[in-house]
Amino acid sequence: MPFCVIKSRTIKIFLAMVAVVVLLAISFEGGSAAQVWFGYSTRLVPVYRVERQEKQVAISFDAAWGADKTQQIIDVLKQYDAGATFFLVGFWVDKHPEMVKAIDQAGFEIGTHSNTHPDMAKISQENIAKELDISTEKIKAITGKEVTLFRPPYGSYNNQLISACNQRNLIPIQWDVDSLDWKGLSATEITKRVVTKVESGSIILMHNNADNVVDALKMVLERLTNDGYQITSVGQLVYHSNYTIDRNGVQHSN
């Protein structure tokens, strides 16, 4: 009887090890989101930062509520020969198609920020699909280009949303450096937040219509350029194939 008890425990341990190996194999197979093991569930994670040896960072702007500073942002980016990604909400695209064209024609990347800016972790699978599909089609209709990046409104996401992105070859993007420019901070305060938190592979979050975003952008670009950073778009920073994402949202090349 003792032999049987030992054998039973051994089988259970072996099966548990097999289950873990299978889960890890799934986790590191690639795709646009990592599958991370937490107890008995698998969590999908977007990209917060990219592992980069070279000094390279991406600046991104979320656009939802206004457009009057967008051309100034474009001009400053071009002045510093910096790349950037603009995440546009569908209703913003409807309201400012000329600015969508201006962003695209200036050579900057455009991603989707949903169609109506909902908390996408709280809506149905059907509505998630509509938010992604309608917004990407609106952008493509103006630029003629496929949309490959998506940023969830409020940074809110769940497995259902990430899976929907995967099915559409959209890489879900978060950020690891939050400028908090939307809070009405001064240009100096915004700059300090960014330059003290940034590191190689960082994704910086800014907003196209924040109060002091234009002056802050000049200061941020000046500091980062002097520090030897290459400022690029999110699409140029991230890996599009043969990668994994760890549990902290850091994307690694395979």
C-alpha cells in the first residue's frame, strides 16, 4: 500500500509538471501579447516597453478631444527629426480628416485608439469588434494604409480585447512613461516626469491637445536628443514577429 501512495503522488507531480511545461510553451510561442501564468488562469498582456540595447525610445500622442495643437506638434517633431505615433479615436477622425491627412503626409505613424473611446474591458465581444474594425477602416479610408497598432482607452484591457487584437494583427500598446500632460502640468513638470523615467525601449504617452504639450515636447526632444536617444515611432520600436512579452509587458526579441 505505501508503494501505491508514493506512485500516486509521483504521477500527480509529473502531471502537474507537464501542465506547467505546456502553459509555458504557449506563453513563449509569440503573438502580439504574452500569456502569463497566474495561479490557474492565463492573462494576456500588451506591450508596455521594448527591450532595446541601443538608446531608442518612442513618443506617442493620443488624440480624442481636440486638434488645435496638432500641427504645432507635427512641426516640432519635424524640427527635431523625431518619429512619433498618433493614436486616433474614430470620432476624432470623423471631425478632423484634414489633420489625419496632415499627420500621415508628414510621415508619422497612425494607430487606432478605438472608435468611441469606451472602457473596452467593460463592453461585449461584439462591441469590441466594432470599435476596432470601424476605427481602423476610417483611418485606412483616409491614409490608404493598414493600421497595425491599437491603444486601449484609459489603458483598460482584458483577455477578450487582446485576443480580438491578435485576430486582427493589431499589436496592443500601452506605455511605461506617462507624461500626465492632461493634468495641466507645466511644460517643465511634464519634461521632468518624462526624462527622469525614460530608458532605452520606453514608450512615452502624451496627448495632442494637452495645455502645455507643445512647449513640453520641445524640451523633451531637446533633452532626449542631447542624451543620445533616437526618438522614433512605436511601430519602429516594437518587434512585429519572433518575439515574446514577459509578465511586466516588456517585449523581447527571440
